[in-house]
Amino acid sequence: PLEVGQAAGAGDPPGDHRGEQRHQTMGSITDRLGTTRVSWALYISGMVGMSFLNPLCCVLAMRYANPSILAPFSGLTLVWVVLFSGRAVGEHPGTSQKLACSLIVLGEVLVAWFGDHTNQSDASVEDVIGSYREPDFHVFILLMGLLFAQFFIFIKVYPHRTTLRKCSWGCVGGCITGFQNFLKDSLTIANATKRSGGTLPGLFWLFVLMAMATAFVGLLCLAACMKRYDATYSSSMFVVSFVISASIMSWVHYDTLDHLNGAINLLMYPVGLATLFSGAFILVRPDLVYFLEKYDTTTRDGDDSSVPGPLKKGNSFQELLIRR
């Protein structure tokens, strides 16, 4: 494109700036094309890393622990995001975001340390099939379906900068990825079949397909969240929702609470989950700028009858923060 621009401007008379403008235009197009190629290369490498390499490591790790223990290790993602998001994408995490990430990582350490460290790798195919017939698991699937429907409503109906929509975008990917039971149970079926010397049943391939689908759909939701919000918030909420979803699934499907040894585990495991919630709460606090912009026109026109009390005229900014 630069050569075309130079050829087009070669015959321009001296002092005519049209050739120079064409050169600048073609150069900017080339720069945009180069940026597009780099962005797609980074996007594809991230997709490959999270949709292939990460699940491969999870498959290897699932042989030694259950999902409630492995899920918290995804919090290591936050360390890299906080360290490199400023240099890589120009998003510098604020003090509150760093505090929230620290609480999330601390909560994940507590969950992993005091959680269920048993591994039911000796279960048979009949045991796996029977676990999906339990009424508790059916109720869990129903409630998760209702939760996803609620997320969809919040995303479609509420404005972009509202807390409910922001929280829904942050949580939907992690909640979908939290269905780690399909990956774990497919490995259990493979081990049981290997011990018995038979052939893999059709249920094994169904679980493999479901494991791939939940991981990939959750990744797409995370990518969609990152398009709308910063990387620190997106990755943090993904990790929190992923850990909580996988933990609840493990409670229902693998009875992890029955395998907690000692009073200290029964105490510190909920403390770890509460620490996760506190970090997530800091991240999804209501956006003050959104409310100020929303009611700015009303206050300028002089009619503040529909404005919330803290936003009425005469209230100082400090008083507004205190009331908030």
C-alpha cells in the first residue's frame, strides 16, 4: 500500500499537499492492518493457551485431586494480570483492585489448604452413573439453569454500567467453567474401564464433549467480558465465580464437606470462601460515575425531585461518599 501511495503522489505538482495526504492515509491503513494482525495473533494465542494447554494441565491434575482443590489454583492468573496488565494493555489496577485481588488469592489459598484432599479415583462406571441420578444433583442443575437465565436477563435488559450487568458478565464464564464434574468423571470412567479391560462406554464420550463445551463456552464469555471491562476485573470475577461454582458442585456431587478432617478445616474452609466473596464485593461496587452522569441532566435543569437524596443539590462530594 505504501508503494501505491507513492506512485499515486509521484506526479503531484510542487506545493500540492494531496500526495502527502495520500501517503499519510495509506501509512495509517498499513499501521491499522499491522495492529489488527498483532491483536489477532495475541487473541488466538490466548485462546489456544486457555482452551488447550490449560485443560491439558487440568486433565493431568485431575488424576490426583478433586475439582474443589484444583479450582483455587486458577487464582494464579490474577498474579500475572496485576503484574503485567499495565505494561501489556495499559490497564493499571487501582488500589482497591489490588486489595480485592489479594483477598481473592488469600481466599483461594485457604480453600485449597483446608479443603477436601481425597480423590475418588477407584470408583466404578456404575458409581459414576449413580451419582448423576441423585436428587441433590438434579436440584443443583436446576438452580444453575435459573442462575444463567438471570444472568441473561441482567445482561440484555440492564444498562451497560449498572452493577447487575457488570456482575453478570464477570460471573457467567466462571460459573459455566465450574462444571468440572464432566472432566473428572470422564477420567474416572476411563480408569475404571482400563481396570476391567472393557471398551469405553458412550457416556465417556458424552462427558468429554460436555467438558470441552463448558470450558470453551466459559472462555468465550470471559473474552466477551474483557471486551467490556478491564482485565483485572474480568479475570478476578472469573476466578471467583469459577472457584465458588466448582466448590458447590463438589459439595453436591462429591460430598466434599463430609471429607473435611477436623474442626479447623470446617472453620477455615468457609472463611476462605467468605474471603473470596469480600474480594468480589470490592470489585463490583456500584459505579459512582454512572450515577453522577445519569442524574447530571436533571440537576442542571433545576428539577431534582427524581434524584436520589445523596445526589440532590447542596450535598457535598464528601457527604455523597459517606452516604454511599
